[in-house]
Amino acid sequence: MAIPTTRTNQNAEILIHEEICSGCGLCVSVCKNFSLEIKNNKAVMSSSSVFGCIGCGHCMAICPTGAIEINGRTLSPKDLFPIPSKEESSNYESLLNLFKRRRSIREFKEKAVEQEIIDKIIEAARYAPMGLPPTDVHIMVLNSKEKSNAFAKDFVDHLDTMKWLTSNWFLTLMRPFWGKSNDQLFREFIKPAINFFKEEMKQNHNYLTYDAPLTIYFYGSPFSDPADPIIAATYAMMAAESLGLGSCMLGTIHPLIQNGKNAKQLREKYGIKYTSREGLVVVFGYPAVKYLKGIQRTFASD
């Protein structure tokens, strides 16, 4: 029985070219679905597969003789490419410096983000790890300041239909069910944030997407791993930093467009195909400011 996604509900097919299989067993060692085993010094299909082939491609990618082909679940041999050498990739210091350089940017130049740059950001995000293949991350791309601002205005209009969510009677009613921390979050952050967005938008001040020339919404589906859109968005932000752009992740939008008739209408207007447990909106653009210092970060516990 195949693991379903919005893209496929069938298992991939494994083809083994026995005549060129060396029997090295590398494919068996990396297949954590136990779809393969070695018999008579050859790789063969196993009868103890957990789910059927999920199409991760590990066996095909590690085979030194090219004896294994995987087809299905959006994967085929044409998707293989040579792994870049260690010399071609970043070392730890350069990668860490990229992480240190990035700050949340909310001030952007009046300059469009070129389509070539957008394509590179999306290409990098495609390589984000996923819970199960094929990735069920979807994206909504708003590639101009005008489109980003229109979405922000529509979202703020949507907030007007949700006044009950931060009303005192609703928060008092919900406190016994969702606890003190959620009550504090709604009263001290979400309620004032929603009111702020609405009042400022009346003055044509967009403090939601910050007049960004590029907005991308990463979201999943009812089938996807909740972490997948967040990881993809992170890859996109680091790719943007390497390309000279600034970025800022926006946590307010995703949870407030998941439920209700008005949320559905907003999703349909912008081609957002599914509701999902997690998602993240990220704005991008050429920074209008330059930070001179970084700030040391720590974990809550380590």
C-alpha cells in the first residue's frame, strides 16, 4: 500500500539490471524501507518491504554500476546528477558566515527582484530535505510590490471578519482549553498585532508584507510533514542572502487563512491549493539598510 501525497498515491517501481549488478550491497544498506536484499551476490527485490518503494532514490544514487533504476512517485533516472565535489561546496566557515550575515530585513529598495533571481531561490529551496518523497510543499509566488501589497490588503480585510477571535469573551471562554501560554499569546501579541495591521492599512501603510517586491508562501497539504514547508522556506532565505537579497519570515499569515469561509475565498483567489498544518510566508527584496553588527543567538536550552 503506497503512502499518499497530493502528487501520487502509488509506489515507485524498482528495476534491477542483474547483468551489471556487482552485489556490493550498498543499495541494501541505504534502503530503510527494506525493499532490497542480496541473494546469490545480486541485488533483488525483498519481500519484507515496509511500505513499498517510496521513491527516495537512495539506492539508485549510490549504485556504483548504475544497476538500479527507480521510476514513479515523480522520480526517474533522468533526475540523477553528479554530486558536486567537496571543493565546489561551502566549507563550514563560509557557511557559518552566510548564516551570520543574514538579518530579518523589512526595508526594501524600490527595485524589482529579477525573474532569474526568483528562479534561483526556488531552485535552491527544492533541495530542502522532506519527511517523505515526493515533496508535498507548494508555493505561491507574488513577484511584484503591487501583488504583495494587494495580498496584504486582502489579508487585512479578511482579519476584519475574525474580530471574534481576539474578543474578550472568546479569549475568556478558551483559556481553560488552551491554557495560560496561549491566552497570553493571543492577548499580548496576536490581538494588538491584528489591530495594528488594520489601523495602519487604513493609512496605506503596509506593515504586513512591508512593500516587498517578492513574497513567497510555502505551504504543505493534509498529507505532508508539517516541517517540510518551514525547511524549504529556510533554504530559500539562505539562498536569497547569498544572492544579495534580504528576507523576513512572517508567522502571522499562515494560521489565519486555514479555517472558515472567508479564508477559503482568500486561498482560492490566490491559487492556494490546500490547507496545511504548517506554512510560512517570506518576503524578499534588495535591502534599503545595511547592518554593521550581528547579534549572538542562543538556544533556550542546550
